[in-house]
Amino acid sequence: MITRGIGTVAQGMQALIDYEDVTAHNLANVTTTGFKRTNITFQDIMQSKVQAQNAQGHYKEVGSLSNGARAYRTYIDFSQGGLSESGNKLDVAIQGSGFYKVRFQDVPDNAPYNEGDYYYQRTGSFALDDNNYLVNHDGDYIMDVQNRRIRIARDPDDENLDDMNRLDINKDLIIGESGQIEINNPMYRALLQKIQVCDFEDKTKISGIGEGKYLPIYGLDPGVYTKADGTFSLQQGMIEMSNANTIVEMLNSINVSRGYESMSTILRTESDTVSQAINLGNISR
């Protein structure tokens, strides 16, 4: 068909637009702490067989012809971002694969366990709320290895937060590579809770919900599990930077622009061909 070329080019141009959207999103987050870049894959549309007729009149398959490409799916690149020292004792970066388990702040402590009450994040910029519970920037609770909220005080069970129960975070708090929280004061030493670090057997079954938060895709089981000691390393006083690279994303954007321009030229040529065919048809009447 004379219009097949137009359809093929149009599909290719739409695929490039989708690619540019992904690239722009990555480029906008090259300075976002803990950001994980998105990749995109493509697939052929209606792959057609090409046949040739031999001298005996028989047809033989000689190859295939693509009728265009389209964006197939996007996926998250969870490769490690660089670590940067922050100097804040409540900034804890994950070295290696893994995620912090986080519970929404409005879920009661005595509620039955429900996976939907939790999400997962790599970003380790934490703080203490008014009751000295370890929270993220949204006020949601960071979980320990027993799925409990983490309270950082000399006596976590004592609700009183007077000078005898508070810690000097900058002097007394140590978060070890395994996630073990310790009080290290010459006058008082104690082990507190241990931060839980989780991972997924199949990361293609999780999706981002914004701000570096991830959830299992509805209806799919990604195989979440708690990581064992020695399979990751927590780095106190560090933050993980974005794994998106400005130069790489800019080059991708330039390549998309060049490809789009080339396809626009082809589209104009195909359009002129169709116009000429229509004109010839009118003349022959």
C-alpha cells in the first residue's frame, strides 16, 4: 500500500516522543537524592514476512519487514548511585541493593499486618518526630527487622523525653553497616533496634509512586524479603545520589532529536509521493 510508509514513520515518531519523555524525566532528576532512572524498550509492530517467487512459480521466504516500532514498556534502573557525605548522623545510604521498609504514619501500631500499609524506598534522609521515632521527610515510619517503629532514645519504652532520656544524636548515635542502632556514650552504652533492609526477587514487578517510593504492582508478587547481614552495607552520614547522568541523558535527547528530524524528512517525502499519485489519478480520469 502506498500509505504504508506514512504509517511506519508515524509509529516511529511516536516512539521517539515516548523516548524523549523518559529522557526528560531522567534529566530533570539528575540532582534528586536517591533517584533511579527509567529506561524504555521498543517492539516491532506487525512484523511481515517477505517472500520471493522462483522460476518454478514457488514462493520462498527471504526475510521479514517491520511495519514500525512502538514503545513497549518502561522499567526502572536500580543500579547504585554515587554516595555523598552529608554530615547528618540521620542520613543513611544503602551500599548495594535493597530498600528501607516504611509504614504510613496513619496506620495504628496494633493494626493487623497488611502489606498495603507499607512501601519501600532507597532514600535514607531521616529525622526524628516529636516522639523520637525515626521517620522520613513525609513523617512515615522506618521499620525495624520486627516490623516495629524505631524509637531512638536512651530508654525507648519510656515516653518521657526529658534530658535523661534524650540522646545527643551528633555525639552518641551510631548506625552500623548492618543497620544496628547503638548508643555510644562514655557514660551510657546500649543496643537499640535494627533497621530493616528489604529487597525483591523480581524488581520488574514493582513500580514507582513518586518521590523515590516503590510498591509491588497490583496483583503481582515481586517476592519481597528481608536481606541478611553482609549482603548490603549502610553508610551513616551519607546520601545516595541520582544514578541518572547528565551527559548520557543529553546525548540521548540529541539522538532523539536527530532521529525525529530524519523521520520528518521521510514523512514529507512519503506525503509528496501520495500527493503525486492522487494528482496522476485525477489526470487519468
